[in-house]
Amino acid sequence: MAKYILKRFLHGLISIVIVVAIVMMLIYSLLDRTTIFAEDEVYRKLQNNARTTYTYRRWQDYGYLHYVNYNDWLNEQVREGKLDPETKDEATDLGRKPEDDEGVVAQYVKEFTDYYESQGYKVERLKAVTSRRKVAAGGQAELFAHKDRPLVSRLWSYFSSIVTIDTIHYVDEDVDIGKRELTFTTHDPVYGGEKFSPAIMGNGTKHKYLLYFDDKFPYLHQNLITINLGTSYSVNKDHDVLETMLQSQGSYVTRPTVFPSGHVEESADDLHTAIYLEGSLAGSELLQSRFEDDYTNVLTRRGGRSKVAFSFSIGILASIMAYALGLPLGVFMARHKDGIVDKLGTFYIVFIMAVPSLAYIFLFKAIGGSMGLPTTFDVNNGTALMYVLPIVSLALPSVANLMKWLRRYMIDQMNSDYVKFARSGGLSENEIFAKHILKNAAIPIVHGIPGTILGALTGAIITERVYVVPGTGNLLTQAINFYDNGVIVGVAMFYGMLSVVAIILGDVLMSIVDPRISFTSKSR
């Protein structure tokens, strides 16, 4: 069994890589990359050369290419000690045209051009745009190099960074870091050191808190190991896809907060999420009054549930409803084949299959609304009633599907030879159905249970759109609408992993239900 599971898991990983590669190829190679600026207000305001350089910077952020600006390259030379600041300031002053470059400027422009062309980059020089002999807005001369990222490189970069382990060597700078170390405390400073609350804190790490307790389920949390599915650039700017799905939503929840400086105030800042942000403390008097180092980038506490929580709650309750109704009805239809219940059930199955899901979801929404049930979700002031219509809309097609397949499997089993032998052996019809037919017919149904449970995490795209559910199903459509490539790839990865795990668990569960099924190969 273990050998089979490992083999199936490895095959699943290969399938995931192929799926992600196809998604990346569709996004980065076949679609027009300028579509990412459709809703970009900054892009619309910029003009001339400033818009061009902004375009390339954003293409680099979205993973289309590698981009290096001449001024950024000069700054890097200063940091590496290859160039002094005075010479750098002089070299920055590009001429309005390439032929206007002289002295130090011409020297470093040539060095920049020669180096990046030797690395396979395309070097572009934009002449200054003038208006009445003055440089127009955004028309400063620009020099930069760019190179498209190959698919293999993009895939390697993505998969090699999915799992990261935080270490004390994360921060490159030594400024304001002090001693790089991990510290264990039994009295978390977030609570003012007044109550027993163990925590492991880092200095030089990305996260200030690597392990801590709080009052939010599951109460013990860690930032030591992080899963990175991809960074969002539009839907939830600069946040990872998984973080977007797990982050609480809704209005801010404030409480008395003890900041590292000792300052106490009502705040929604969650200090346990503090991340190192270079130079942030020096540039803000407000942060200086609250923090003692550059671990100032924090998330906020919100009162609502996360996207995954909303989707999973609806999905799992809809699944329970579907199995509770679909299985008994499927059994009853099979046992009373061609009866009135079987005919009514068949009509219902045909209706659900024939009518587009969007049509009957809107129908149920209209009926439920006329009965006074909530037809949209309220993240902050929601009630249990707002779950009713989405659950019913999601469960009814699953009920029909379970009825159809269980009825079919049972009728197939009823015509099998072993059933005839059982009858000839004197077993009653009830014994034959309970001990033989139902058990064998349920095996394919059992295989789909893990997929149903894990599938609840992915949400339901149409149902969540209609009922305005802030869940994970709506996340993919939002990402597509805003051309958020990182989220699209991350969600595809998430769906792929759940599918692989669901199939493996289904096989294991099926072998448990039916001991005749074995995944071990025996040599003769």
C-alpha cells in the first residue's frame, strides 16, 4: 500500500507540474501582456518614457521578464563598493540623446550596455521627449535592459520557492539588526509580559514571531515554514495566494495593544504577524513611537471569516445534505425500479442535468428571497440564514448525481450472477441488498468522498458569484478579471494539489471498504 501511495503521489506531482506549466504558457505566452494594465490607474496617469519604464517594471513584477534600469544598476554598483556616490550622481545624468553623452556618463552607459547584451538582454535607450525645448512630463531619457523569462526558468523559480524556511540570515542588512538569534520567552511581549504565553521570536528572520499562541483557533501558530503559492498584484496586492485565502475579512477588530516600545493603544494591528521591512522605522515618526526595530509590517485583525472558511462551511454542509438525501433516494429508486418514486427521481435527475446551473440557482434565489431568506452575504453581521440558499443551490445537483449513479450501480449489481446464487441459497431480498448489492454498489461512491470534502475548500464559482459569497471560488474569477497572473497560477496549483490528495485518499478509502481491493502487487 505504501509503495502504491508513493508512486501515485509522484505521478500526481508530475501532473501538477504539467498543469502549472500549461497555465503559465497560456498566461505568459499566448495572452496579450498589456491586458494587465486594463484597471491600472497609475499606468493611465503616466506619460511618455515614464509610462514605458513603468510598463517594463510591472511586467517584471508579473513574471514576464527580467528588467534592469540603468539607475538601479548604478545604485547596485554603489552598494557593492564598485562605484562611489559622487561618480554615481555624475553618471546618472543621461543626455537627451545618446550622442549627447560625454565623459563618465558615456563610460558607464557603455559598460551597462556591453554587460547586459553579453547576458542576452535587449538594451533600449529612450530619447528625452521635449516640449518647447523643455523635457515634457515623464519624458526624461531612460536606459534599461530586459529579457523574457523562459518557461523552464519560470517553473523552476516557482516550484523551488513554494516552501520556505525562515532563518536568522533572511535579512541582508546589518543595520538595526543587532545580534542574529532566536529567543524563547514564556511571557509574550504582545500581552505586556503579564500572562504565561510561550513564544519563539527571531532577530534577522523575516518574521518576528516564529511560534506563538493566541486566542484564535487553532491557538498555536507558526511562521517558521511558509507555503508560497504566488504573489497577488491586484486582488490582494503584495500578499500570497494562500495568505489571501486564509486571511480574515470584514471590519477591523481593535483591542488594547502593547507595542514593542511600550506604547499602549486601541489598535487592530496584529503584532504576531510582524515582518521585517528595511528602513521603515527611520522614515516614520509614528512607527518610531511604536516599534524598536524594522519589524513594522503587520497585518490587521478583522472580525469576519476567511475565504476558505466561508467556502468550506458552505461546501461541507452542502455535501452532508447531498449524501443524506441522495443515497437513501438512490437506494429506494433501485429497489423500486419503474415505480412512482423511481419515475419522479428520474424526472428530477433529468431536470437538473438539462437546466443550466445558473438558471436554477437564480430560480432558487428568487424563491428564497420571496420567502424572506437572505440572498447575499454580510461578512460582518451575517446570520445562519444567509447560508441556506447557497447550501441548497449547491447540494441539489449533487443529490441528483448521487441518486443517478447509486441507482445505476445497484441495478447493475442486481443483474449479477452472484445475486442469483444468493437467491438460490435462500437469502432474503433484504439480506441480498444490505450485504451484497449495496456494499458493492457503494464502492465507487465511497471513492468520491475525499474529493467531495477537499473540494469544499475550492469553493463554487457560480454559486459564490450569485450569492456574493466572499469565498475561494470567487477568487479565481476575480484574478481573471484583474489579470492577476500570480493568483491564477497559485489557485491552479492549489486545485491540483487537492485533486491529487483526493484521488489517493479515495483509493485508500475504497480499499478499506472492500478488502478484496489491494494495491500491492504479488509475484507468482
